[in-house]
Amino acid sequence: MLGFSAVVALVLFTLWLYTFRRGERPQRTPREEQRIMLRWVLGGGIALPLVSIIALLVFAAPTGRSMLPLPLPEGEAELIEVVGHQWWWEIRYPGENGEPDVITANRLVMPAGEPVDFRLVSADVIHAFWIPRLGGKRDMVPGRHSIIRLEADVPGVFGAQCAEYCGAQHTNMLLHVEAMPRAEYDAWLAERRAPPEPRAGFDEARQAFGEHCAACHTVDGFPQELIADDVTYDMVGPNLTDIGSRPTLGAGVLPMEEGAIAYWLEHHQLLKPGNRMPPHNHIDTETLQDIGAWLETMEP
């Protein structure tokens, strides 16, 4: 489409410049002028667009068909569910019974060298799932699900972006995509399916997390007795079980490094204004730093 548009624009600009460089004004009868006008209307206004659209459809139809979840001769494609939130990504990997048993956020890991079906869902407004290097874009409409099939020919790291305006922080809704060989991908899933081992020395941090964070965020294996009795659950935030292994925070706002989580907890409304996590003005800085240090250990 880009190449075709460039050719059309070049022809139009050439004709436009030609009209200014002509020195003489042609003498034509009204009938000749009408005949020339009809040629331009029929040729440039009907024939040319019709031929152009047919040519683009001939090129696009096979490409679009390859992104449909059609039956594969060698079996079913890997299925990964992607949920769009304002303004972050939830990634779900279904287990043997079809229910998700690995849930992460803002990091998508997929097998390379084979087709992958992405089941796309929106939790709030219209988003769009787009990995430019892999081709294809699909809208995520609330109340509906759609499936797009993509394939990474070789292992690599790709950037992805919400491609449908979804609110104030639409620009900061980035997704980190990694394509791995099948063996590495299976090992990555197996690591995350194993129960996380509790880390010693963070008792106060876990207590504070249960009091201030557990109403909106999940950590697999977190002790229920540490969650305050008056907590009302509303799991609107990302699952934090493997947050320490993610490359970024806030869907691409901050790189993951030492102290980054504590900095995010203190300044998240300045870094990403309007996100759904409330300000932590009622929590002292030392407690936020303890929670951040503990969460940095959350990795397989």
C-alpha cells in the first residue's frame, strides 16, 4: 500500500507541475472540453480506483488469510490470550484444561518458527493489538473476542503497541514481545507453572503488601492470613508473580532495574497520570521501598 500510494502521489505531482509549466493555453471547443472531462472522470475517478483496489485486494487477500485461525495440517496452533486494559496488557497462557495457569503482564513470550493464535479481549474500551514486525493488527472490542494468527520466523525481541486510541495514556501502552525456540518457550512456561518459593527476610514487606496492595494485585502463593480482613477484592491490577523478571514497569514507562519498583510506587501518578492505581500518600517511603525490594525478588 505504501509503494502504491507513492506511485500515485508521484504521478499526481508530475501532472500538477506540468500544468504550471505549460506556456500556451490550448484552444478547444466546448464539446472537446466535455470529452476531455469525461475521460478524466471515467478514467481517473472510476477506472483507476477500481483497478487499484482490485490490485491491492489480490495482494492483501492471501496475507489476511494467513492471519485467520484456520485448521493446520500438523495440529493445533499455540493459543495465547491477550487482554487489553487501560493502559497495560495482561497475557494468559491456557493450561491442559483450557483455564489460564500462567498469567503475566506487559511481556509476551511466544514460540518462534510456528503459527501462534492470539485470542484478543478488551477489559474496558476499544484497544488494538499490533506487533508491526510480525504484521497484522486486530481491534479488541469490549464484550467480544477475536483471534489473529501470527508467526515469528526466527527468535527475536519485538515491540508492540496499542494501535487504537484508548485514553490519556494510550501512547504509554507498550508491549514487550519475545519469540523463543520451542524448547526455551516450554521451559519458560514450566518455570512459571512451578509454585514460587517464599523469600526469607521480607516479612514486613509481605505484611504491608497484604494490607495495601492485595485487593488489586495477585501474587501466586501469597499467604491468605496476611491479607487484611476488611479487604474488598477488585483485581484490576496486573498479576505480580513474576514482576521481577519483566523488562519494564508500567507497560514501558520505566526499565526494570534495582529500585525501579519502589520509585514507581512513589511516583506512578507522575510517571503515568490517570492510571487506576491510587496515590500512596498514606504509606511512608520506607514501607514502599520495602514492598518494592520484595517484589523485585518475584521471578522464577
